[in-house]
Amino acid sequence: MIPFTKKIFSGTLNTTLLMVIVGLFGAYSFFIGHSVVAINQRKALLSQVRTTQSAVSDSEIKYFNLASAIDMNTAAKYGFVDSKTPDFAYTAPNGENTVAVR
């Protein structure tokens, strides 16, 4: 019992215990700081995602408005003509059958 009490009061155990406590506090501080930084980064990314989704939604609305404004009269006004050639043609590998779909 006496050697243990000498060891306690000599400072060896106290220094080791102090180093362990300081190490644990340092690790705790690191992980708390890392968590706070990760939360702030996540908030910034969510804000950026919202802004991007809003821009995409606006672009989709513009696209649908422009696409719905195009009809055959608008196409003719810009010089497009109806093609007389088929839209799709298929030839069998032996060359006997040919199908054109319009």
C-alpha cells in the first residue's frame, strides 16, 4: 500500500491522468468543432441546392412556354417546310423488305 501512495503523491500517476484528461478534452473539442463545421457546410449546400432548383424550375417554365408557342404556322413563318421523305426507313438484312413509316 505504501508504494502505491508514494506513486500517487510522487506525481507519476497524476501526470499520466492529467495527460489522459487533456487528450480526451482535445479529442472532444476536435469532434465538436468538426460537427459544427459540417453542419454549417450542409446548410450552405442546402441553400445552394434550393437556388439551383429554383433556376432549373424557371428554365423549365420558360421552355414549356416557348415550346407551347410553336405550331405549324409558326414553323412555316420561319421557313420550315413539311418534308416529303419518310421519317423512318427500315430495310431487312436480306434486302427484300423495306418499310417506311411517316
